[in-house]
Amino acid sequence: MRVILIGYMGAGKTTFGKALAQQMDMTFCDLDWYIEEQNRTTISQIFKNEGETAFREKEREALHKVMQQDNLILAVGGGTPCFYDNIDFMNQKAHTIYLSATPETLKAHIRMGGSKRPLVDGKTDEELTEFITTSLKKRESYYQKAADTITIPTITRQEEIDECVEVLKKIIINRVSQQKK
């Protein structure tokens, strides 16, 4: 079994993916972390030194490699489904779940996360909201190709993470039971 969590940056793919994998006794992989490990540099440095096109090629190659594993929960970057044939490939190889969130929720999560994100570094709150809203509109049609969608609220407490993980577990368990029929 393979599950891929997709959605915009800040939706919680890594947070929920790690918790879900632990509860379901599955392996967790964050595709961005995998790319950084394989390239021995950060995503930001790849963007800066080689450009987005080179990054997207590395990302596609990494996706195909990682999808050879079984018993996997994979969190992919926000842009991963939107390039090449990635969303179709993901849907063929795994159960995809779109973590949908409002621009306000995404902005709050990005600000809370504090990690470096090359596409939004240095933006004011107003610029960030505008950027998220615009790019989310461009990506939404790809995200909506996922097998399932859940709406993520603004997460501020562990209990809220646990609630979302329970919803994800139910989706996966239902999918497995449907496949056995």
C-alpha cells in the first residue's frame, strides 16, 4: 500500500504524514527531504543555483524512485502534482489524498512553520496572501485529481493534528477494504 498526501505548502502534509505513518506502522517519506538528501543540498540552493526547471526534473526522478517502496506514506511538495505527468503517475501508483486549506490557513501554517520556503521567503503578510491565492488557483485543478480530499483547519494544537490523522486513517482503511472486495 502507498498513500501520497498532496496539497499546497503549509497544508500539513509532513506533519500529518509522519503521525499517520507512525499510527499505521508504515514508512514515512517527505519527497523534499529525499531530494535534499540525494543531492546533498537544500531545495532553496537547487532553486537558486540550477533554477526551478532543474528542480522539477530532480523532483520527478525522485518521485519515481520513492514510489518503488511499499507500505509508504509520502508527502510531496506543493508543486509536485502540477508538473509533467506527476499527478497521473501518483494516482496510478498510490492512493492520493488532497489536504485542502484556505489561503488564510495556509498563510498561518507557513508563518508558524518557520522553515525556509524558496517561493515565499521575504514576503509580507499581504504579499504572501496574494501569492498563495493566485498560485492555489493555478494548482487547484491538479490537486482535485486526488482520489480523496479532506479540508484542513488552522492547526494550533496537537489534538487538532490527532483529529485530522484519524480522518486520514478512516479514508485509508475504507480504501483498503474497498480494494479487497
